[in-house]
Amino acid sequence: MFKIEVEDDKGIWSDIYADDGKLLTFEREEEARAALAERYPVLVKMEQYAGGKRTRVIRILEDEDDWPKR
């Protein structure tokens, strides 16, 4: 699973949520990158020419707390 994040002017990273209020997640990294470019085209394009990152795709790792109890 992957999620997307955007950095604000103060350097704070925020998760992106869907219209229904749930965390926006993707099965494949390519899907996450495409959604990021669709939602924030200017920021994504700027990163190619200017220094610094303002957007990112994060892999969501599961830990034992996420597994069902047996």
C-alpha cells in the first residue's frame, strides 16, 4: 500500500485524504504517483526544475498491530 503527502510552507508534511475523509491509499506506487501529479501538477512539475521536494509517495508498512488477532 502507498499514500501521498504534501509539504506546506512551514515544512510540515500532511497526508492526503479522499473526499469521504478516509486516507487516500493506493495498491501500486505508479497509481499513487499518477494521483499525486493529478492533484498537485504544479508542485510535481516544479520539483523537476527547482531544488527541494514538496510532494512524496510513502510506502505503508504493516506491523504486527495491523494483523488480525488469532
